Amino acid sequence: MFTKNDIKQFESKGIPLWLIEQQIENFNQGFPFAELVKPAIPGDGIKQFNEREIDGLISFYDEHIKHKTVLKFVPASGAASRMFKNLFNYLDEIKEKDQEEIFTADKGFNSVYNYITNIKKFAFYSDLTKKLQELNLDAGSLLIEKKYSPLVEYLFEDKGLGYGNLPKGLLKFHKYNDHDRVAMEEHLVEAGKYALDGNKIARVHFTVSPEHMEKFKKTLDSVRKNYEVKLNIAFEVGFSVQKSSTDTLAVDMNNNPFREPDDSIVFRPAGHGALIENLNDLEQDIIFVKNIDNVVPDRLKSETIRFKKVTGGLLIKLQNECFDILKAIDHRNLSSEDISRITEFAEKNLNITIPESFMDFSLDQKISFLKKHLDRPIRICGMVKNEGEPGGGPFWVRNSQGEVSLQIVESSQIDMDNPKQVENLNAATHFNPVDLVCGIKNFKGEKFDLHKFVDPETGFISVKSKGGKNLKAQELPGLWNGAMANWNTVFVEVPLITFNPVKTVNDLLRDQHQPG
């Protein structure tokens, strides 16, 4: 199937031939659907804390994080183009229809009508007016004269602000009295409130696209000193790109490699699951994971900060207990009573399912089972009540080995032709807003090899097009889905106010993104 030039192409990307063959096999066989046993709900998979417990975990975090290294990890490579879909469509439609008719036909939240009517509320409005002035256009006059197209096209096209070709992290999100902030700035300020070690160093790591790297660095250089002085801390900010070696090959509809006119094979980025490689390169004890578009102005940050400390405190607490157990196991200093206590801890606190046959295991077999299941990375995942927002749901899932564990499952992983699975999906009460804190070191202080805890069966195949021809693309197991499938997982209910994504440009008009 492959030529010498193909092999050279694989080598240049750092992809071994066996992995290419595995990807071809995945296209041929497909990926199995997730087997949902039941939704995780409060009291059965999702922890809820009262105010006293919340305060206790926050205090615990504040005390113990001084002795840890901590980092905030922000996937930020996604382009913002999808935010402007309705605006793109508007410009296409007015080429053929009456502008005013199209403008007033839809007055819904994500409409162009809502965008124009409230345009002065956007943090980027002042930049847009300056750009228009450079072109001898006046924003105020355009509004009065109902000439809306320049106010649309000069926002996202390169001849204007170029927002359509920028990543979300570099878009102006929020207005303040004396300045406006891009999303990246809000992440820096937020990190300075909880991702701070005993030396008052806040560490943040952004994964970005190669073409945007310099713009991110330039923006950081322009704002960094200001926030260090304002917050009385120091920042250590790192950047990385999705590795070429994580790309997956595309195939035609017959599962043969999809080729360019020059006969080279088409490869595609493999989704956010590829970022397990970037996460695996990090060295910190505690790593918070949060999406680039989920930020709020300073006036609303307090609840987010509180619950980051709650989940961080719970992680450290569970790690400490887990590490003490593993050290005792290492020294073989355990009685039958100890095994009972450890088993209860594993079930109650880390949601490890103990098989019925466990009672018949010998003492050595029980110890071996517990060590295998306790000596894993730990993640605490925030869950918010489902109020119609899309997102991965928390479920008890049975894997191909018959083991049941807590997982974050996307709708694309679920067999919609299976009534029982759809029933489980519809019974879910919460979803994951990409709110995680991860412990990636073992009880000896050594980094886990995170590759060992990925479930390769949880990938996804989709149909795309290139050059007018259909192709199949393969995504790796999602970062917080299959890439962390074999971690020890705890779900915690967090307030809805901690989830404020910006999926469309008009989301920035929501109260949570306005000055107040």
C-alpha cells in the first residue's frame, strides 16, 4: 500500500509505520460505541459539598499548594472563525437579497440584528472604529445610514481586524474602565489567583497553532509586566504546538490513503486528544485544565477561583491518602483489616469498581489488584447542571474488558440506535465544561507516562472534504475522554457560573461578559 516516498513522509512526521497501519485498521474496523451503564448523578458518581466542606477544601488547598508546583494548561489553538458563522452568512446573502430585509428577518440572540444593535457593547468596538477611520469610514455614520456590511466584514476579514483568522485567545473579550482584555489576559489574571505556588509564581501553558505562536508571544510581552505588578506575582508562561507526530492520515471512502495531486498522503490534526502529548511533557505536580473561551471579567471570577481551589484541594487530599497506601503496599506492611480499609477507600473516594470475585482473591492478589488501580494519575472533573448546553456527559461506562468506571462521554460516542443507551444519555443531569485538575505524578514523585492510560478504542471517525472529494478523518481519543480513560476519576458538582463559553461572537453580549 505504501511507497518509499510514503515511508519518508511518515518518518519526516515522526510517525512509525505500525501506527499508520493501526490507523488504517481503525478505518476498516471502526471504533466501538461507548457502553453506558448509567449516568453519573449526585450521590452516585458526582460529589456535592456543603459550605463547611467547601471552606475546608479551600483552606486545605491554600495550605498545601505552597509545597507543590502548579500550572494552568489552556488548549488555545482553535481558530475563531466558527464564532462568526452568522456574520459570514449575512455577507453572502446580501449579495443576492435586500440588506434591510435580511437584517430584520432574524432578531434572535445570534442574529446580525443583535450584533449590530449592540455593537458598541463589544470590547473590540473601539479597535473596529479605529480601523474604519484608517479607511475613511465612520462607524457612527454607518450605523445611522444603515450601512451595516462594513461593520461586519471589517471585523473578521484581514483587511480589517482579521478576527476570522485569529485564535479565540487573541480576541478582545471584555471591557474595563481603562483597558480591554483578550481571552489570554483573563487566563493569566485567573491563574494568578489559584495556580500560584509558595514562591508567588503563577505558571500557565498555552497550546497554540504554529502560525499564531508569535502573536501570542507578542501579546504576552505587551501585558505581562502590568499584571505582575498589579497582582504582585511573577508569571512563567509556556507555549507548545500540537505535535506533527499526532496527526492521523486521511483515507478515501474505500479506506485507501487519500492523496494530494503530487501523490503525497493527506494528514490531518487529530483533535484535542493529541494534546495528551503536550500534557505528558509537563513537569508540575498539579495541573488545571481549562478551555480558552471559558473566562469572565474580574467581577465574576471569585466563584471560579473558589471552586478551582475546592477541586484542587480534593485532588491533593486524595493523592496524599493514595500515596500513603501505595507506600504501605510497597513495604508489604498490610493486614487483612488494612485491605478492607483500602478497598473501601478505593470504592468510596476514587470510584474504583471492585469485582465480585475480589472476595475470593488471595491476600497477594488483592494487594496486586489494589496497587494496579491506585497507582494511576488522578483527575478531579467539575460538573455543572445540564441546562441545554452541549458538552461531554458524566457516565458510568463499561469498557471492553468488562470494567466499569466513571468517564466523560460525548454524544458522538453513543449508539443513537440503541434505545437503552439513548435513555441513559437523556437521564444525565450534568455535563463537563472542561474543568479539570490533574495529578500526573506517582507516590515516588515520578511522572506517569500518560500514554499508558489512554483507551485507544475511544477514537472517532468523521467525513470531511478536500478538493471537492469526500475523505474520512480520524480523531484520537479526546483529551478528557478516552485519553484519560484509565485515570482515577472523581466528579464534583460546580456552579453554573463557572461555565461561560464564547461559542459565537454574540455570546460576548451575555451579562457574564459585560462590565456590569
